[in-house]
Amino acid sequence: MATKAKLLIVEDEKPLRELLKTELTRSGYNVQTAPEGNEGLARYREESFNVVLLDVKMPGTNGVDVLAQMKEESNLPEIIMFTGHGDIETAVKCIKGGAYDYLTKPVKLDELELVIEKANEKNRLRRENINLKLEINKFENHQIVGKSPAIQKVLDIVKRWGACDEHVLVFGESGTGKELIARAVHDASVRNGKPFVTVNCGRLNVNTAESELFGHMQGAFTSASKGRAGLFELADNGTLFMDEISEMPLDVQVKLLRILETGTFRRLGGNRDINVDVRFVFASNKKLQECVERGDFREDLYHRINLLLINLPPLRERTEDILPLAWHFLKKSVANGHEEWEITEEAMASLCAHNWTGNVRELSNTIRRACILATEPVITPDLFPFAPPKGQIPPPGSSPTSSPTVPLWVVERAHIEKVLEATEGNKSQAARILEIDRKTLYTKLERYNLDA
């Protein structure tokens, strides 16, 4: 059996203390004990525990005061108070002081273990949230967030390709962050102090492409009241990022090929060559070889730019990056706020289960939307625009609540379904029973794929 939680038992009654240690150790817990409050505090300060069992009535410092000192020094462990002299006033005081639960002796061992498991789960979630926040802090000074082997491989390639001065082609689905990779290539190069210029070739048409890229002379066309430098000149000595290169008009592709081969071009309406020293980073969400076969992209240009290739994998193929990215976007969305946000375990599971056809861009928008809709600083699955995976939704008539390990949304769905059956589909009555408004009920019906 794998070790469960690390427990600290602070109890002055030796028989009970030793009994709890023996039984909980047998159940797989790592247990340490202390006979009174001050020694318990000393152990608490020396090691990191998941859950603390703290007696209220002890000689010397009582458990309520020990609870206050423990919470003041560390908010991580969950503390369960238990006593043989229970009263409501003390219980309320302990809960307000940050205790996870308050139990009255004698307590059955299986009931105690159930409370410990729940407290440990809450502690695990808290630690996971903190670790993800710390992980995001490591990426604060970097443009690319990710810890998966796939993205680490990309970053290694970026460093290698950045060091040389050849042109780079980045391939990846829409929303995967190709511009960030292009910037990383630029930052890793000797040109990192020079201009980084971007252009979306998909927004260029035959009439505007040459003017945007090459610039134009005064009078080159009707509205050209004065001369203008193009993007190639603006990127001189730096890097020009050409996104959606597959969308570039064919006649402009010919002139781009000339620039790549000679480093010279002419402004629209000009009669002299202009020399530039530009490093190109191209990006495409289409396979250029297929574009060549269809006649939409020049084969000679394809072979010229397909020298150093970076394949950027979609988010669904690097699921380890979903939660770090979610925390990154959450931190950006609430940068001006003062609240400490959390992401529930159900929300984390929902994020990791989603297919993310829109990749990182979709994840960013999802987190931003959740922050706007949230009424408290907690991200929950109902704030997402997508429902739980249909394969995980139990069939009608099943009993998902029979298992203590099912996600919260499964229990909620089953309860809503029962209330609707009891009210014979009367949504107004069901909303009153559930103590939610009709709008919220309709939202949950749609999310859980329940028949309206």
C-alpha cells in the first residue's frame, strides 16, 4: 500500500494517542505524535504535515491556542480538532479559527479515517494549486509556458536554430503559439537587440501585398501621396515573422523568393535595388507540401524556406501543459485584482479532458471567460463553455452517488435529474427546490445534456 497522508497527532491521553498511531499506521498513514501542545507546535514547525489531529483540552497550552499558532505559521495542513468535552461555542471558535472539522470523542475509527481522507484531499488540492502557481512564476520572464517533453523538445530546437542565422519555418495548428516561437527564435539569435517585425500574410491581397512588404514611392499609385518604407526595410538587421505564409499571393511569392536569394528588392514604383539583411521566420497552419501539390504555393519557394523546420504540437498532444498554461492565463486575467484564485479539482479534470481544437488560444479565452463569470475567486467546471465529456456522463437511472470517488458534477447532475423527475419536469418548481434561479437551472441542463 502506498503511503497516504503524513499525520501529526497531538493528544495528551497516552492510550488513545498510541491506539490512533497504531491503527492509522496500519491503514498506510505516516504518523507522528506529540503528548502536549508545545511539543506538537515544535514538530509542526520542523516538518510538513498534510493533516493534524489536535486535542482541544490539554495540560499547558490548550488546543484552541495551538490551532491559532499553527494557522498563523502555516496555512497548508488541514487541522481536525477533537475533544471529549464538546460544546457548540468551542466548536464554532475552532471552525472560525481555520479548523477543517470538529469531532467529539469517542469517535469511530472508520469515521475518523473518512474525515482524514477528505481533509487530506483538500490539502492535496491546495498544494497542487500552490505548486502550479510557483511553476508559473518560473515562466514569468519567459514567453513560452510548458513543461511537457514535447514543448521542451521545441524549446531545445529553438535554441539551436536561434544560434544560427538561417531562415526558420514553424508549422502548427491555429492557436498553438507560432508567433511566440518566432519571437523565441529571434530572442535566441544575435539579432535579439534588433527589430522583430510581424506580418500576417492572410490579410494581404494582391493589391496591398507589394506595398506592405516592399514599400512604395510617391505617385506609385493613385493614393500614394508620399513614399513609404515596407516591412522588409523596417526589419533590416532584425527578424521578419511572416505568419500564414501559405496565404501569400503567387505573384508576390516570386518576389519574396528573389529577396531570399539576393537580399535585394525594389519599392513599388521604384527603379533601384534596396539591400536588406533580414532573417525570416515563416509560419503556416497548413502543410505547405500539400499546398504545392494543389498549385497554391510555389515549389521553389517551398524548398527555399523548408530548411530549418519547427513542428509545434497541438495542445491535445501535450496535456501536461494545460494546467500550467491555465494558471498562467488566470494570473494574467486577474493581474489587477487582489484575490487569491483557486481551480477546483473537477475544473482541472475538465480542462485536461477537453480536446482544445482551438489550442492555446481557446484555453486562454476559456480562462478569461471563467474569470468574468465567476462570483467568487474559484474556477469551477460550470464556468467553462463546454460540457463534461459525454462518455463520462452516467446513463439515466444509474446511481453515481453510490461511489465516494465520483466527481462533484456527476453528483449534481444526478440530483438535478431526480428533482426534475419528482416535479414531473416543472422547471420553476425544480429551481425553487434546488434554491437556484431558472437561468442557472437552464445553464446546468444544457451543460449536463439533460432533456429540457
